[in-house]
Amino acid sequence: MPIHSDEKHTKIDHPATHYEKPSDIAQDGALSEEEKTKALNTWEQDARQLMTASNEGMAGSEEGAEPDDHHRLGEVVRAKANIGKKPEHKPGH
């Protein structure tokens, strides 16, 4: 069954709500390499923001409240490596 455009768009913009773990994105045959990269970049950015908020003692949303979520950034980096991409290193403020 073909994936609908709206569903594909939400997978890219909100990957943590559609995939159990980042490596699932790399294995999703319904997404192009570019779409996988965008989804993993989104997840990486979210993980970095969550890590920053956690380090600053700020309470986050329910997402990231689980201990396993602290390891998501590493999972994203490994998933990106699986599709031949490097993590985005953005300078801090």
C-alpha cells in the first residue's frame, strides 16, 4: 500500500512519533534517502534540544522523560552513519 503524502510529511517532521528508534528510519523503504536524512536531522535536533534543556535543569515534555531517551542522540548518529550521513554539529550560543 503506497504511503500518503501527508503521512510521509509527518514522518519527516515528527519522526519520534512514528518510529520506535532512529534506526527504523534508515530501514524505511517508503522514504527516499533525502527524506530519511531530513527525518534523522529533525530527530537529532530534537535530541540535542532535549539534552540542553535537561542539562539546564529545565523540565521537558513527556517525550524524553524516559531514561532510554538519553541515548537517542547516539542512536540518531549511528542511523545517519548507516545511510552515509554525518551528524549536524551546530555551534552553541
